Amino acid sequence: MNYKLEGAGETLVFIHGLSDDLLYWEYMATYLKDDYQVLRIDLRGHGESELGNDKITIGTYADDLYNLLEDLNIANVNLIGFSLGGAVALDFAVRYPQMVSSLVLMSTFCKEDNHLEPFFVKFKDALESSFEEFFDLILPMVLCPDVIEGNEAEIEMLKKFASQNANPQAYIKAIDACADFNVEDKLSQISIPTLILVGKYDELTLPDTQMELKNKIKDSKVIVFDNVRHNLLVGKNNSEILNILKKFYKKIKSK
């Protein structure tokens, strides 16, 4: 399992989304590692982590993280997960509640519902064809038009770079894992401070769905960003979310 550990202090664990890797969190890690121990991981089959031969479930990812934390002698963490990574964070918090102090869930889900299912089917179909087709499919779902327009050249370079290291079969297995994932009836067990971040125009993990998460998780709060879709870390939101995280952890520590 590939990971990067930086800094010292309380441990923040960042878990990326489908087809991403630990580089997704580079900005956050750069500005948080001076005050915290920051652990970023590559999920199985993503980045530089091997896929292995096991059947992949969301629980597999959570257990991988548990085993890594055991190896690193880290007993307590604050989890930050984006999309698929948020599902892993939720599952980890349910499986190992004694190890989690707080949750930050960005554009995530607690189960594959009737809304998400057709999207996941389209994602798998695209990946069966090529990573490039998958990239083109999800791009307008994760970024607003004003971000895409005028940045076509940079986005095309990003697609070519991502395709060089992409593992479509690993991503398909991750989607299958999402299809079997459901911790909705266990959310009431989570009683740690939880911050839920969502884009106003997110058509995958809808704002209404995030409000449902809030209603089921004690001590949780929702923040809606009115200028983004599924991917929240765009433009000025990077610094805004960084400040939100700093205030969130400072408030927890003061209690």
C-alpha cells in the first residue's frame, strides 16, 4: 500500500476518490503538515498501490487502512474522505470507532441508492472501453462549465497524464464495491464531530443526500459550496476548505 506520511501531531488521514490518488490532496498536505501529522494513501489499484487478488469491498479498503495504521503505530486519527474515500471513511468509523476522532466527508455516500446506480453503470461501461472515455464522461459531472471552458489544453494534458498510470480494472472493482456498500442503518452509531461538504450543483452525491447524512449522524454539520459540482477542490475553494478544516480541528481540540 503506497502512502505518504508528513509532519507531527494529531493524525489527519486523507482518502481520495475513484481513479484519483494521494496527489489529489497535495495542497491540503502542504499547508497542514506543519501543525498535524498528515497521512495520505493510495487505495488498492490506485496510484502506486497494488490491486492484489482479493475480492474488493469498501471494507477491504477500510481494513487496508487499519493494517497500515497498526504498522505505523497510529492509534487515533481524523479521517477526511472524498467521494469513494468518504465511503471508506464512513465504513472505517463504523468498524473501528475507537480509532476515529472526527470525520470530514466530501461529496460522499453511505450506500448505492437508485440515484447513484445508473451513474455507476455508465462509469463501468466507459471503463470497459477505455480510461479516456471514462475521463470524458465524468469531466462535466465533476467540474462546472466555467472551469472546463478556457482550460481545455490543461485538461487534455491531465487526461493524457492520468491515462498513463490508470488501472481501469481496479476502478471497475471499486465501482462494484460501491454497489455492495450500505452503512445507512449504522450511521446512528457515529457520534464524533462530522463535517459534510457538498457542491450545490453536484449531480452525483446530491445536496439533499448530504442533508440525509447529516440527519442520521449525530454532531454533524453540512456546508454547501455554491460554485462547484462533485469536485470541491477547485480554485479558491482550496484555501477556503483549508481554513474550514483548521477551524474544525481547533474547535474539536478546545472541547
